[in-house]
Amino acid sequence: MTQMKPSERGNASASEQTYIKPLSQKKAVTYTKTVALLVIVLLLSLTVLLGMFAVMHYRSNENAKAIAALESQLAEQRKWKEIAEAAATAIQPIDEPKIDHAASTAQTQSITNINSGYAILIDTAKNEVVASKNGNERIYPASMTKVMTLIVAAEHITDLDELFTFDYTITDPAYEAGASVAGFLAGESVSMRDILYGVALPSGADATTAIAIKVAGSEEVFAELMNRKAADMGLTDTHFVNASGLHDRDHYSTPQEIAIIMEYAMQIPLIAEILSTYQYTTAATEQHPNGILLTSTTFSRMYGNEAGNCTVIAGKTGYTPEAGQCLVSVAETPDGARYILVTASASGTYAPVYDAIDIYKKYLPQA
């Protein structure tokens, strides 16, 4: 076995020391880098977490704002609903007419050879169906709805000279929906009387929205009043979603029940007068110095005496693409008998008028 000289052992020891020192230094550097990297990772993670907390806090604040706004809106709707409900029970200036559904008899005839898909002719004195074509089937009433709008308005508006000021939230949606309008402008202050004529004669959706807001605070709450009135009248197949008659699948009635609504309306002198008017000029305003000439959509299409055996004294038209052309009219014969005719789902602007003339001529007693 070879013996290592002392001098060689000493050299080996020095050499080992030479290599041990760099190795320790490398380990220290590696450790330092690792710690630094961990610190960086921790800082980045902390930054990400802080960012996430900030986003969550922002979203939480936004959600809180949205919830607060929704709660405020619901509170406002509840307030108006409570006001409307209180008014509905407190203000009843009109005696409640009681009108039952007209009965069909052995003499009731079937209406044929007309354009309209639905029709019913009722003798109001006898409360009997004179003639019918799907008279109890469900229809979309379109602007015949406005007869009920007039009823609810008349029972809640106590001052016809009170002014209401229109704004863009009322006028613009009516134009955008392509609905018929009376022509009132944003910023225009109009009496409730003139607005009621604007509802009936030109079938103005701008006017119906104004009535709804004035009476109930919103059209949704006003529709609730309309439905309550329908229930009070004993209507079982009528439901309203709005005051204008714009199409909605849940907005419906039947020819029979539209006839009941019309008969009810004609017992209220103010509404009977409005629905019997051919033309009416509103009061002068800054926006309309000469007023607005309002023309009845019914009497602009008929004189009323075309059938020869009766005179149409009141009426309300209606139209949407889904409902077709509609007309509810009231006619009187020379002996004073009164009849109500409802037709719906006709094609062509004058089709309901021609149908009305034919039905009155064929199914009423000859003069």
C-alpha cells in the first residue's frame, strides 16, 4: 500500500479547501435566488389577489347599486299601486251599471257573407244576441281596448280642466311603436278633457299613456285597474296588459264582452258624448296655437246612416296586424231600439264598415 507523504497530504487538504469554498458560495447564491423568486411569486400572487378583491368589491358595489335602484323602482310601483287601489275604492262617482252577458235564443241567427272572422249583434233592451259569428270566441281587441280605458279614466279623473304635461317618455314610444297618435308634443300642457278626446277620436296611444300615468302612475298599474273593472263587470274572458290595445298575447277579450264594455260606456254621459263625436279641436297651446283637430276614425269612414234602417251613433275602431281590422258600434232604429255590433279580424281598412252596414241592414228590422 502506497503511503502518502505528509507534504502531499497537506497539498490535498489545501485543494479540498479550494473546492469546498466555491461550492458553499454556489449554494448560498442558489438559496438567495430561490428566496428572491419566492418573494416575487408571493408579491405577484398578492397583487393578483388584491386585484381580484378590487374587482369583487367593484362588482359588489355595482350589484348593490343595481339592487338599490330596483328596490327603489319596486317601491315606487308599490306606492302608485297603493294610490290606485285607494282611488279605486274611494272614487266611484258613477253608479255601477249591471250588464249580463247577452243570451242566445231560438231566434239568434248566424252571420254569414262578411269579411270579419268574428261578429256579434246584440239587442241591448232585451239583452239578447240577434246574430253571431264566433261571438264568444277569444279575439285581440286592438284599439277597441280604449273604450275600457275611457271608463276607468272617467271614474278616476275628477277635474277635466286639470292640465297634464307631456314629455318625451310618452310621445316618443308611441311614434316608435307605429301606433296611432293624437299628436301631442313633449312639453305641451293639455287638459284631461282634450286628452280623453285624443284617446277616442284619433285613437291616440300618446293620449292613453298620459291617462294611465295621470290616474295610476304607470300603464302597468292602470292595466290592473282595467282588469279589476272587467272583473267587477262580470267579464270572464277579458284581460288587459296596456291601455292602448297594442298587441300582447295576454291582452284579449271576446266580441260579446267588448259589447258589454261598450254598453257600459254608453251609460256614462261623458264617454257617450266623446264616442259620438265626429271632430273636436283641442284648446290652443304654445306648441299648437290653433289647437289640434281630432277626427273620429269611425265617422271619418262612415256617415252612420248607410244601412237605411238605423243610425250609427257611436263607435270605436281598432287595428293591429294580429287583431285585424275591428269595430264596435252602437246603432239606433227609428223606434228608439238600441243595438251594439262588434266585428273583428277583417282585412282592409273599410272592411269593418262594410260589414257593419251589411249586418245592420240584414239582421235589424227594416224601417
